Amino acid sequence: MLAVTLADLLYRARQFLIAILGTGLVFGLALLLSGLANGFTVEINQTVAGFGADTFVMAGSSAGRITAFVAFPQSEVLAVRHDPGVSDAAPLLLVPSLVAQTTKGTSTVVLAGVREGALGAPSPISGHALAGPGQAVVDDRLHVALNSVIAFGHHAFTVVGLVSDRSLLGGVPVVYVPLADAQALAVGGRPIVTAVLATGRPTTVPPGLRPYTTEEVQASSVQQLSGPIKSIKNTQWLMWVVAAVIVAALLYVAALERRRDFAVLKALGSSSAALFGSLLLEAVIVALVASAFAEVASNLLTPIMSQPVDIPGLAYATLPLIAVVVGALASLVALRRATGADPAAAFS
Amino acid sequence: MTVLTGPAADTGATLDVRDLTVEFNSGGYLVRPLERLGFNAGDGELVVLLGPSGCGKTTLLSCLAGLLTPTSGHIDFGGVDVTGLRGSDLGAYRRSTVGVVFQAFNLIPSLSARGNVVVPLRLAGVGRTEARQRAEALLERVGLEGRAHHRPGQLSGGQQQRVAIARALVHDPPLVVADEPTAHLDYIQVEGILRLVRQLATAGRMVVVATHDDRVTNIADRVVELTPHFADADRAPVEVRLAEGDMLFEQGDRGDLVYQVTEGQMEIFRVLADGGHETLTEVGPGQYFGELGPLLNLPRSASARARRPSVLVGYTVREFRKLFPHGLVAADELNAG
């Protein structure tokens, strides 16, 4: 029956190609969705890790979420720095949503005020680090050039360095400026911060504050996005269902067209199981080829997404397995056609 | 049923059909294309099943090929009770004992000529190389060695029929059944196919051909006519008297008379597959019924029963035509009346 199956695939190549394209696109979208969901996590992990701290001392009411705007006096930094468990400490003022004017137009950015040359200051991949007031290091997602100007109202900054993979809240780029500049433009110059970055683990912290490890900050910040991530993953499941429906529709039409073939094959001695196996094999082949097409298509489609997309390697590895399951389930729709074929109908 | 015997049968597998009856549900109605059919044939014979459409030829072939289980009766081929086979034994019979040539060829369109011929062997578990070699040898035997790689859509009707015959022969079955092998062919192709069919019937192989073309009987060793010929029957009209509730004839019966009601009333009804019945019409004095079966050599399509004590006259087809020389139109006008 293998030869019969492969011959039928070739005979109906155009029909199967259309189904492969459709199913492949759906698989590709599902991969993209898994990348989007994973992208939220990867984005947060990279950006939080990028501050280079072992511990984030933050207000207890922030629950350790990096974007929680719960500020406290900058003077608390000294207490943390002098703790015997800490070797270095620096302030961080993170403002989750500000509107900036760039050469590309208006953009929403996350503003990170850091001490120049201290813990938390970014290391650019091009240009140079922050060296004084009026300077900014921005994520390349903002698509601005070195030495261009980024302005927050009447506060203007020169872009002196570019970093990569520094964004939060689903692709909102981070703009790093000197702490004093951030305090001036965001909180009217008040000496407040939202976190103390520390190397080591403090033995005690000032009242109202709590120490969080990098991992705790990452996990808590990701948990904040659990709703959107769950929605994306649910949509991903729907994509598998749509893929199964496409393959099932193809199989059903093929089974209808092959009714007489099934009757003839049964008359020649084929079993119902062998006929169903032929349809099952066709469905699995279509789904597997579609999955290969999807892995290419998803990489081609990733650049059009404005949010970070990080398709996990496991998704690529499991896609063929999912394709086999999708194909197998889809073939059930044609089960009755194959097993119910009456060999006597070959005479009619 | 008429059976013409031919030359004495040789040794080898013989075919014995006894009291074969097939009933099935057709659109809710009970249809009985075969009723208590019986005949036999010997090894090496070319048996022709002759009859018009609807007389049960294809049904009989389906039973011989193990594709249809009859309602009752027996088929014995080469000592094997075909009607008693089930499951894997039935599958083995289909794969190894019988080769089938279907009407309209029924080749798998996605397979080449060679691919189609290989299928029965591969289903029987023959290895790929051996199956291919045997297929090519058979295609050469039927004159298609240059067409092995062509798909059915690229072959003429005659060539497709040759591929179908090669497929039926490739596993060397002792019984080959062919359904209307000359249908859809021009006269040149018909000659070639009939020559081939005649050659197939040799010692060790019986060929059973179903056809409505009575020219094929000229090459047959044995002819089984599935319908009697009523058109030539010639006898005087016969009077029939029925009491209320008496059956005149039943659905599926073979009859040679057309009836006209002289007195009383007859109910014409159909028996349904679930055992119920559906009244079609009632006929009274001066009206006729039951003409199509005898005219077309078909079984009675309905039953007739007396509603009241009735007197009818039964006419043969010849006598009925004398009554209505202008055909059924005149007769229908009488019934409409």
C-alpha cells in the first residue's frame, strides 16, 4: 500500500501542495505565537540580567516586579552599600512608560536612570557608555542612529551608545540616562529611586524594602504578564486545531474521490486497516512536510513582529511530533470512508 | 433459466452454484435479482452469463468473487465453499483464487499500468522485484509492453481493458470473472478483447463473463441465461379467477403474462425492505398491469393481490401487442381512461 499511497500523493500533488501551504502557514503562526509567549519571558530575563546585579532591593509592595513604579528615597542606597553582605550597590530609577521624540517620530519607551560607570549602567554594542548628563544609551529596537537626539518634552539627550535585547512590556525599548537626568525629567528632580542594585546579598535592608534575587525579579515580572502569555498559548492550541481541520478537509475530499479506488482495492484483497493506513500515512506526510515549511516560514515572518519573538528550540523539536498527531487525528475523519468501502461497489 | 452445455469439462476446479438467492434493500424496496439460481461449469470453460441490465449478472459475479454474501444458497469452487468463507479466509480467496475484470476497467488512476498490475501481487505478499517482473511479463502478453509506465488516463479504452485483464491474471487465479469486458469499446477493440478472453479459458483456469451482448455466446463453452425470453412465447390468453386476498404474483417473480382485469379490483403494491408494503395503484375492469416485466425480461417489480373477487385475462407479450399494435401509449390511454 506504500506504493499506492505515494502514487496518490504524486497524482494529487497540486491538491496536497495547497493543503501543505495552508497547514504550514498555520503551523508557522503557531510557532510565532510560541515565540511571542516565550519572547515576553526572554525579554524580561535579558533586560533584568543586563543590570548585572545579584540582588534588587525594592519596596516590599512592588512584589519584585521591575516595572512596578514604587519609589523610595535615594539615601537608602548608602545603607545597602554599607551592608557586610554587599560589595557594591547603585541606584536605579525605572519609569515604565514615557513618550519620547526621536528622528523616527514618537515612541513609548522605558526610562532607566542609572549612575554612570556604576552597577546597572549598560555596556553598549556600539558607541560608548554614559559619561555625563544629557547622554542616552538606547535599545536598537528604537531604530535611531548614534549622535541623534531623543527628547522627552524639553529634556533632550544625545544618543551615545546602542544596546540590543533591552526592552520590557512586550518590545518597549529601554532608554538609559544618567540618574539625575531621569529624576529631573520624570519625578521633578526628587532624589528617589525604584531599586537599589547590589552585588552580593544584604544581610538587612531598610524598613519597607525587601531584597529580591535576579531570578525572583525575573519570575515576578514575568508573572505580571501571565494573562497575555496564557491567551497567546491558548491561541496556539487553536492553531493546532485549525491545522488539523485543514488536513482533515483535504483527507475527506481525497477519501470521497477515492471511494471507487477503495472498493477496487478491497475487491483485490486489501484490508480495511491497510486502506486506513494509506490515508493515515498521507495525512502524516502532509502534516510533516507542512511542519518543515512552517519552520522556514516562521523565521521569515519573525521580523515583521514588533514584539520580541524568541521561538524556543523545544518548539521546533516538538513541531514534527505535533504534526504527526495532527495528521493522525485528521485522518480519523476519513476512517469510515476507508473501512466502510463496499468491495461489491467496484462492480457498479 | 436456460443453460447450454458445451464440450465436456476437463479435470481441475469445477464451479457448482445451487439455489442461489440474493435479496437487498434498494431505496427502501426489497429487490431480489437472483432467486434459486443453479448451474455448474468445469475447469477450463468459458462461461457466459447472459441477460439484460438488472437481471442479476453483476450480482452473481460479486458472489463468485467473494465480494457479496448471498441471502441463501451455495457456491462451491474447486472444493471451497465460497459462500461459507469469512474474515481472513475470504480475504485469502479474493487475493489468490479469483481475478476480477471490472466493467469500466476500474484501474487506480494514480498508478501506472505496471503499478495497477502489481497491486494484487503486493497485496498477496509477493516481493517488489518479483511482482514487477511478473507484471511486466503479463503486460507483454497482452500487448502492452511499451505502455507499462503510462497512467490509465494516457491509455485508450482497449488498452485500459488489457491492463485490467493483466491485473486479473497476474496472481494466476484459477477463476477469472469479467463484467461486461467489451463495454465502452469500439468494434476493433472488442475483437481483440474477446480473442484474449477466449485464450484465457484453458486447463487450470475457468473464465466467467457477464454480458448483455449475445454475440459473445458464440465463443462460449457454456451459456447461462439469467432471464427467460418471454417475447416469443405464444399461447392463447388464459383466464384467471381470484378470491379476495389471493396473490396473483409476488415482487421478484418471473412471469410471462400481462393481465387485464375483467371483473373486480386488483391492488398493486411493493414490499418494503422492512417488511411493510406500499400500495402503488389499484386497477379495475378494463385496465391492465404487469406488462413491463415480461416485455423487458425483468422480475416483477411489484406484487398483485385481489381486493375483491376478480376475474383477469392473462396475455403473452405477443398477444398483448396484438391488442395494442400502437404500443404502450395506446395501452396507457386505456388505463387512464
